[in-house]
Amino acid sequence: MAELGSVGSERRWDRSADRTSLPQPHGIAPFEPTYGRLPYGDFLDIRPIRPHGLAEGARAWVRLVEDAGETSLQSPHAVAALFLDALPPGLLGEPVPPTFLPTIDFSVHFAPTTADSPNDWHYVTQDTVWANDKYCVEEAALYAADGHLIAQSRQTRRVRWD
């Protein structure tokens, strides 16, 4: 189910990200997952500002690589959803990580705004809200190059251990 606000409508208020103290993406090494490549990993450029973990959350720059070719992402909303899910779950950053965290539900709230080019750098934050031995809940927010909020998400994952 999806319901969108009017794109380009005037905002009364939204959360914005102060990016003035963040390192620039070109000075950060690309993200190399320790758990193996995911199917969409080849066309994402992720530059971690803060690695994933439970206590501190994750922060990163993300964009589509310029030579990604056909990605089947036909709308800016699909790209935003992909960017919101680009960072690994916080549990994977723990000393003893689970083996797999499949998504049970994923909801995205899009701000009524015009989208940036998917090849532009976007700032994404992700935080684990809570976790136990069977489930975890994570929240993410996606910001445009100028710092305004594009979308935010919440997802529940099933936690599987060896």
C-alpha cells in the first residue's frame, strides 16, 4: 500500500540533517560487506561514515554507481527504498552476529519533495530500535544533498542464529 503527499508542496517543517561536520564521500573507502555481496550490491556505492552496530547505529553516504546499467529501478521512490535498506543490520556488527536477518515487514514514508538524481550522494542513517534473539526493529532516514528529508523507514527482521 502506498500513499504519497503532493510532490513539491510547501513544507511546514521537516527534520533535516546537518552535514557540515560529516566527511565528504570521496575521502571514504567504499563499503565492503563481511557477509558477502548482495544482489543489488554491484550498483550501489556506499561510503560508511560510522560502521554498523547496535549502540551507535550506522551513517553513510550512498548513491547508484554511474555505470550501473539497467537496475529496474523505475521510480525515485524505488531508489529511495533501496537506499533506506542499503546499510546492514546493526546485529551484523556485533562480535557474534546472527547468520541471517530476513525482512518481515518494511514500511517507508516519503516526504512530499522532488527527488535528487540517484547518482548524487545521499546521506542515510540507520538505527536498531530494539533486538532480541528472534526479532529486531530498525529505523532509517534518507536525506538529499541539501540535507532535507526524502524518506524514512521502519523494518522488522527475523533473527536467525547458527
